[in-house]
Amino acid sequence: MKQSEVVLLDENQILEKIDQLTLRQQKLKINKKVNEIENPLQLRINRRLIARLKTQLGKIQEDRQREQDKQSPQ
């Protein structure tokens, strides 16, 4: 998944994807310990994708907080 695809996701989709990828990452780590995995780069790719998703989630939450701050009377 490229960054351009990550930007198009909404908050709920990002959270679901993070959960899926975290579970997949755990399974890959276990498989690596038990025996050889087919593509060891999958661990790195998966880890970076999780980081991209978390970064985008932070941006969405930060934007929402800014909007709330603007709307609240002072």
C-alpha cells in the first residue's frame, strides 16, 4: 500500500488496517523464530506500513482537534 492510498483512508479504515497488520506482524515474527519465512523483507515492509498508517491517523486526529479548537468559543 502506497502513501497515496493511505491518505485516502478514513479513520476507521486506518484503525482496522493497523489491527490487521499488527496481527500479521506478530504471526510473521513467530514464523521467523520457528522456521524460515519465505520473504524476510515482509517484516520490514509490514512495519513501515504500520508506521505510515499511524502517522496518517495522527494527522487526521490533529486536524480534527484543530477544527474543534476553532469552533469552541473563548
